[in-house]
Amino acid sequence: MQLKQTARDALLKPLQAVAGIVERRHTLPILANVLLEQKDGRLYVTATDLEMQITAHSELAGREAQAVTVAARKLQDLLRALPDDSMLNVDTAGSRMTVRAGRSRFNLQTLPAADYPRIGQGQDQVQALALPQKDLRGLLKSVEFAMAQQDIRYYLNGMLLVIDKGTLQAVATDGHRLSWASLAIQGSYERQEVILPRKTVLELGKLLADVGDPVTLDILANQVRFRFANVELTSKVVDGKFPDFNRVIPTGHAKHIELPRTELLAALQRAAILSNEKFRGVRLVLAPDQLKIICTNSEQEEAEEELEIGYKGDPLDIGFNINYLLDVLQNMAVERVGLAFGDANSSALVTVPGRDDYKYVVMPMRI
């Protein structure tokens, strides 16, 4: 591979887009590398962990087709350490890559491009849809915090995407809470469900921009592919049956309150300081015109917050994991939130007043 007088960012920007999935420790040494390919007047940079593959490109004027793999982290760190306006000369000879910038010179070990494992592209396209990047990014961000981590029910360690007629829905649950969001999309589609792995969801959240430019979602036989800007991300899907989330979302709760999100969030954050570090319990005590938030810990310390609310129903004393309430409030970009309760043993429902495109269910806990 040869690059002559190439701007640093022409190599660094696509490298930064893909390097996030490179594993630091892996049984295959080549998976610590990225694949660099020159072809069709572009420089393509590819990384994979065998479950997901990301390719990003930048424009290069008239270069002959060449390819090589090199250590992702080392190359990224070197390029970051160079001045922003650096011009690079890159040469590959044998198993070495030489990168020159001004009076700096670096020799890196390479491995053959032919040995680089790629995820085979599924040919059987089931469905495809396009939507603005900011819409998909917002949808993922509003539910991803509820995904499980390292649960033996492997299908919970990810996010369910549901395409149904004119909506794209996202669902995540760890068995203690569930987050559901829906987005209207152009067109009408057959119902389709896929479970995205946790790592894929988190990587998409980093790569998608808060802009109106389109992202194309292709659903293949056992893969999903996202194409946007100069990036293409292909991921295997989780093979499993996601729980029926509609059965989990409560209906008919009689006790409703509505209050400013930031006010409730601030009160919970203050109370959380004196919550039990292990169990993280909080009591919500509902009474006419007031909501009390009470936390205690093993040192017999106590925090009590009192909020004014327009509530006239029966009293209620119910406990929750305070982290589950903080998570949802920190990830909602709305002014007001609604909470609906049944009894002390029933799940609570968090909604956005006046909208039916977001629901969050949290199980109670005994305190």
C-alpha cells in the first residue's frame, strides 16, 4: 500500500469510526488489526469481531488497488499524536508499514489482507427501509439503557427491533424493567422482528449523528446492515425468541400523577445519596397533593424529598430500585413525565403525557 502526501484525517477519521469494535485480547491476532484497502479512488478501513463488521471510507484521488492489515490501536494512537495538519506518506514493504509525517517515522508490523476474516454478506434481503439518522439514534438511545448485561437469557442482552406497517419499534428489558419506543416511518411494511446484539446497539449509538441525513436499514436472512454517511455496519442478529412485551406493559392503572421531569430527577438524585449502596431502594409515598421520596441506608441515615402534585386518589407506598428510575429520567428528552401505579405489588408505568410512543415499565421491590 502506498499513500503519498495524504492528509492525516483521510486515514484517521475512517479508522476512528471502526476501531471501537476491535478487541484488545482475542484468540485470532489478526482481529486486533484493521483492513486498509485502496480501490475505486477511495480508502476503505474495515474492522470486525466476527459478530459485527464496520467499514468506513474516505476519498483518495486515483490510487491503484492495494490492501493490507495493521494494528488498529497503534495506528490510531500514532495518528492522533501527530499535528492536525500533518501530511502522511505511507509505504508497505514485506510485513512492514512505514508511516512518515514531517520528521517523524514509524514502522508497524502488518499481516496479509488475504487472511483477514470478513462477515459474509447475506444475499437474501427480507426488507429495507430508510429514515433520518437522528430519528434512529433517538429511538436507540431511549431504550438501550434497559438492555441486560451478561444475562444467561442471551436474547435479553440486546434490543428487539420491530417493523410493523408504518412503525419502527425498539424494545429492551433485563427482566426488572422494560423500555419501549415507537417511531413513525415512511411506507408500510410487513411485520418483522430482529434482535440486535448489545454491542451493535452501543456502537450504532456512537456512530449515528444527530442530523437529518438518511440511514438505510437492510434486514437480511440472519443479519442486519446499516448504511449511512461513509459507514456501513453489518451485524449478525441474536437467534432467540424475545418475550412478549405487550403482556408486560400494564393497562388500567388507576393512580396517575404528572410532574416536571427535571424536578423529579433532581429529587431522586439527592435522595439517592443516602440510599443503601447494595440494594439501592427508594420508597415513593403517594398521598393527596404530594409525593414523598424516601431513602434510607444501613447507617440509619435518611433522605426525604417532598413534591407537590395534583393527585386526589388513594394513598400508596411502593418501593423501587432508584437506579431504574434515574436511568429512564436521564434518557428522556421531555419536559413532563407521567407515572401510573396499581398497588404496592404491581409494576409502575412511566409515559410521556400526550404521547403514546414511549412506555417504561419498572417492577417494584420490597423495602
